Amino acid sequence: ATPTSIMVGSGRGAEMGILFKGGEFLEGTQSIQAVLLDKTGTITEGKPRVTDVKTLTGDASDFYLVSSAEKRSEHPLASAIVAYAIEEEFDSLDPDEFQSISGHGVIAQVSGKNVAVGTRRLMREQNIDFSDAESYLESYEANGRTAVLAAIDGKVQFVIAIADTVKPSSKEAIAQMQSLGLEVYMMTGDNQLTAKAVAREVGIQESNVFAEVLPENKAEHVKRIQASGMKVAMVGDGINDAPALVTADIGIAIGSGTDVAIEAADVTLISGDLLNIPKAIKLSRKTMRNIR
Ligand code: ADP
Ligand code: MG
């Protein structure tokens, strides 16, 4: 490899907002065969907002208990719930006790009540029946929404639908990656149904979707694809994505993402526009062709 062409290639990348941490990564990008995309904040904007709240039982005004329970969580879904409570003029209190359960939700004590907010799995673990909520959950999820259950003193009282818009160029970017011969996968901690709806919207086949992946298992999915004989680029924005970014042959971080992800990655896309991924592949292929 001639250092000059690598330097020229890296410079062209930088002009396009694609930052390679070193020439070896510009080189390595040409041999990528699979791209594993994180969903939230990578394929989607990562700015969730509450679109619907269904009250199953009890008083709708108890929603303040839910936002109070989420007040100390740093999860983007918690921020969406707290922002909604502000808009709807619910007063959120400081919880007396609070516990965040990674990949599942939160449990808290607010005004002497036990509040649990999160996934079906969280409810199961707390021995809370959610059969009355199932039809709402499924209809929200089939539309690509993240549906969150909220229980007060052991009874599911609310089903909350949260939307996160797909970035305008994600679908086109994925189509371009596929036409470059890359196998495109999606990974998320979110529910299966929600994940499949989003995958369908952007043109990723169902069998390439890994959903309900716990943060500590994200890197394993990279290894699984590598074990099938492919060189993998992982694209992510979150703290949770860092181990997977390190494990991948090429780790690509979204510039608007967390510092931890950017540090773990080999390449940073300043704008977060996924069209930069096929651009990076083409740039790498072209640069390496010039070299040989
Ligand atoms: P993601 O990759 O979507 O960020 P996470 O592993 O952080 O996934 O969370 C997985 C799921 O757990 C979320 O889709 C949500 O259903 C639930 N969850 C996590 N944290 C919270 C929270 N603070 N409030 C409600 N639900 C939560
Ligand atoms: Mg993310």
C-alpha cells in the first residue's frame, strides 16, 4: 500500500465527514462483507417521543407516578416519558427508591407506591400479570412503536407507545449497501415485533434481525456473524454498543452518539447519515484498487 494514496483517501473521507482513525481502517473497510446496524440512534433518529398512553385501569392522573419513577433514569425512553409528563402538566416527584434494570426498565417507590415501568420481561420478573395489555402492546409494536408497560402496586395501569422516527436516508443507504454486495443486519434491545416493523420499513430481511438483545450480549452477535466467515462492520452510537464496536472488524460510530462509542470505533461518521457507509466502502475499494 502506498502511504500517499492512503493519505489522499483519508483526506477525501474527511471531506465527506468520514473520519478514519488510521490508514489501516481505510484499508480494512474494503474487505467488509456484512454490516450490523444498531437500531436506536443509528437507523432511527434516537429521539423517542410518547405518541399514545392507554389507561387500562384506575385513574389517568396516576401517570405522574410513572414519570416520577423514570425521573432518575438516563434511558432515552425515560426522557421521552418525563418530557410527555411535562407537556401534559403532570408533576413528577423524586422517587424514594429507584432501581434501573438494564435492558428491562425501572422499578421505584413513589409516594408509598411500587411502580414498575418497562418490558414484558420486567413484569414477568416482578410477577405482574399483563394479559389485559397484550392486544395494545401488539398493535403499537406492529406499527414500529416501542411499547412500555407501567404497573402500580402490582397492576398494569398504563401502556405507553413511544415512536422513534427512521432517519430519512436510512432506507436508501441500506439499499446501496445491499447492492454493493453486503449482507445487512440489525440489532436492538427493543422488542421483536417493533424491530421487525422497523426492519421492514428500511428493507432489512426478518432473518437478519436480532431483537431483545441485552446490552452485555451485543458483541456476541458480531462474533456469530464473523463465525459464519464474514468480515463485519458494526455501526452504533450508544455506550452499550462499545463492546460490539471493538469486536467487529471495523467499528463505525455515529458522530452524534456517545463519546464511549466514538472512542471504541475505528471510523466516525460525523453526520450520522448512513449514506456515508456505502460511500466509505466505495472510497476504500477505490483507494485500494489504486494501490495494487
Ligand atoms: P435499546 O437498544 O433499544 O436502547 P435497551 O437495552 O436500552 O435497548 O432497552 C431494551 C428495552 O428495555 C427498551 O426497548 C424498553 O422496552 C425497555 N427499557 C429499558 N430502559 C427503560 C426505561 N428506563 N423505561 C422503560 N423501558 C425501558
Ligand atoms: Mg443506539
